[in-house]
Amino acid sequence: MNHAKKVGWGVLAGLLLAGSASAQIVNVQALFDEKAELGPAAAIELGGDWRTGSTQLFSVRGSLVGQLRSERNVWLGVIRGEYSFASGERIVSQVLEHVRFRRRFTERVSGEAFVQHEYNEFRRLRLRALLGAGPRFVLFNEEATGLTFGTVGIGFNLTYDSAPPRRCRRWTPSFAPPWA
């Protein structure tokens, strides 16, 4: 059996055997700048909203995305947060941190590992901690388009206000065009 057929059967088996998701995955793949020069790069975004009238609203949000790229390695870090108040009462309180490491082994095969933390008061999510790792395969990569397949084993801890902590594991496959 040639290499392409083996990869095809492996992808099909992975899709058929994948379990249902029990925690939302935050997609950071779109934050990788594949065309970035070697070295560090960063982007910061800050925003706010202040409204007066029948309802007093104050909102502040921000994000910081950083990438460190070498010939074979890429580090990506993301921090996002948002806090909002309406008429003196907090209505949004959430924060997310994500760090991902990607190591290229060949032009088509790389490995990734990540760690993530999330807190969201209004989903009653006190702690969502993830740790994952897996391979990433470039199926094709042309000037205007491309497609990658990745799969990752994830261990995570979910702690909600009204329930005991849950520790879970899962395996998740994904396809991604270069713009996603």
C-alpha cells in the first residue's frame, strides 16, 4: 500500500473513532503567522466601551498574542480577558491563557504541545485547564491555499461552581485550511 493510501486510511479511522467533545476547544491556529520572519512578533489589542443613559455600561477587554519563530520551532502565546459592568453590577468576567509549541520535523510533519487555562464567571467555570500534544500533517500547501490535518490527545480539568471537578481525556482530530 502506498504512503498516500496509508495516510488516507489513518485519517478516516481517526475521524470514525473520535469521541464526542465535552469541552470547548479554543481555536488558536488562525493566530499562527506562517509567513512571519524569524524571531519575535507580537500584537496587542485593547478596547473599551462606556455608555450612559438608562443603563450605565462600562466594558474593558484586551488581548496579547506573541509568536517566537526559528527555523524549526514556533512558540505561540495568547492572553485574552474581558470585564464588563452594567449599572454597577459585573456582567462579564473572563480570562484565557494559551501557550503552544510547534516543532517541524520535515516539510510535512510537525509536532505540537500546548497548555491552556480559562476562567469564565458567568459560565460558572472556575477552572478549565488543558494539556495536549500530537502530530500535525501538511496534506498540501500551495501559494494560494493549503490543508493540514492534526490530531491531539488532551487531558483536562473542569471545575464549575456547582459541581465537583471533572478530569477527562480525549483524542481530537482536526482539519485546517491555512486561513483558519
